[in-house]
Amino acid sequence: MLDAVTITVSVASLLLAAWCGYATLRDQPTKDWHFIGMAVVTVLALVQTVVGVVKLAGGEKPHDGTVIFVAYLIGALCTIPAAAFMSLTERTRWGSAIVAAGGVILAVLEVRLFDIWGGISA
Amino acid sequence: MPETAPGVQRTGIGRGPGRLLLSLYGVFTVAALSRSIVQITLQFHEAPLAYVLSLVAGIVYAVITVALWRGGEAARKVALVSCSAELLGMLAVGTMTIADPSAFPDQTVWSDYGMGYLFLPVVVPVTGLLWLRRSGRQPQQPAQERTKARS
């Protein structure tokens, strides 16, 4: 269940990154639709946090330790909202570039989360 | 923050591409600081040098983030010095981790020239230095005058 959510978040965040990267190329700031996209990815990250916490509460142990796992869950949850905020303060193409970077960073965090939880076997 | 806003306007080091850099440095700050704090509190004896270096890296990143956010000529100089220190530290640690891996039983953010972080630790300070130099050369001219001056 957690792995499925992790993969979903990764794919969604890469799509968001590509979409906002395209806006950067076209010299456009982030628009309402982009923010809806960011909200969708954030909701997915929130689902992941809830699933992760439920798993921990159920007694399952992440491969690399609970502290690291929770830290990455929080990091993954905050990445896109932080990028969205920075994008609001920079209403140029560079605001779109920030969200694109945020999407890539979130995807990297998801890969790390996958490893920390224990990979495919867990 | 009303008193910092004019500073940002003045040299604009935190605007445009600078805002992207500022965001990246913010992420680096959080990543390096939280990582080193966790490692120092939980497993300091395992690789003390590596963890302290990660902490130093995090502090340098924090200084650059704040400097970019505040803007102004003084902040630009602070950022220039910090970016240079970051690049030198990164190259020194990168070389050390390859020359003498035994001194580093655990990874730092700067190990192997930042390979674990997609080489971003080496790309970002170079980009930062170029950006800070450029925005220092043309501090107050509006964009139109700049194009005229160039042609």
C-alpha cells in the first residue's frame, strides 16, 4: 500500500515538474491550473503521510529507522507547498522554474522514502 | 518584512533566477541541517568528522539563503564569500573523500563532489557565483537601459 502511494506521488510530482518546466520554457508564470496541480500532488503527499503513520502505529518498522522515515515524510509533505509559496512571490517564468525544481526534488525524496521503508520486499 | 523589501529591489539578487537559487538553497539548508542534526544526536561516534562537516555545510547554506532573501549590496558580498567558501569546501571534501575514504566512514553532503545529490552541490555554487557577479555588475539600471548599453 505504501509503495503504491509512493510511486503515485513520484509520477504525479514528475508530471507537475514537466508541466511547470514547460511554462518556464514558454516564459510564463504559474497560473491557477498549476496551483490546482500542486494541490493535487500535496493531497497525494498527505495521503502518503497518513498511510505511513498508520503503518508505524501498526507496529511496522522502516528498514532505515523511524526517525529518518518520519523526517522524509514531513519533507515530502512540505516540498510542494513551499515551492508554491515561493512561486507566488515570483510572478515570472522563474516562479514556474521553482515549482518544476520542487517536483523533481519531491520525486527524489520519494525514491529515498522507498529505500528507507525497505524497497520492494517490504 | 517592510524593511527588507527595498533591499531586494535595490540589487535584485533574490529576484528572477535569484529566487530559484534562493529556493534551492532553502532546500539545501533544511536537508543538510536536519540530516547532520539527526546524525550528530543519534550516531555521532560513527563518523564525527563527516557529521560536523555536514553541519558546517548546512550553516553556510543558511547564510546564503538569508543573504539572497534580504538582498542589498552587503548581502551580495556575504553571499559571494559564502558561495566561494561553499565551493572550496565542497571541492576539498570531495577530494578528501576520494583520496582518503577511511576518514569518512559515513557520507557527508559533500562526499564524492555531491554525487549523492545529483552533483547539485557543485552546480549550484558555480551558478550562484555567476549570478551574483552579474547582478553586481549592473546593480541599478533598469532592463531597457541594459539592452541599449549592450547593443
